Amino acid sequence: MSEDKKVHENCDCGCGCEEHEERAFIEIEFEDGVASKCEVIDIFEVEEKAYIAVLPEGEESVLIYGFEDKEEGPELLNIEDEALYEKVCDEFISLYEEEEEE
């Protein structure tokens, strides 16, 4: 495989072009002990705290967690407060609505 193809093999159209950003992935172990490879959709801030939106491989629903980038690696935190969770979800949705308009 050529170096160009290797660098861009994750582009959305599959052509290997440079117009698509490479996608980032993270492995998450869920409460049931099953680990899943998840695509990182975005890391964004709400009220000066970081949150991460991920899409588990083979799923259609985005999951959102609190996010802390620690020295030993990223830490994902459940958002326990329902009102805060709704606010974070609304912010994530509005970010992507703005992106679609551009």
C-alpha cells in the first residue's frame, strides 16, 4: 500500500484523497465489561468543561461523556445530572446544525 493511501485510508469517500480529515478512535469499556472501538466525533466545551461525543462501531447513536485529558490518558465521565446532560446534548446538536449550514 502506498504511503499516501495509508495516511488517508480513513477518508469518508474511500478514495484516499486529502480533502477528508483522518478520523480518531478510542476504545471504551462499557459497564457490562464489553469494550468497543468508538469514533471520536468531537470534543467540545460547555460552561468551560470539556465533553466528548463518540460513535461506537456498528451503532447509529452518538454517546456523550464528560472528558478530561489526563497524563495517563483520556478519562471519560458519565454525566449524572439530567439537566446538564440535556444542555450538553443541545450544544452538540447546535454545533452540527451550524456546521451543516456552512
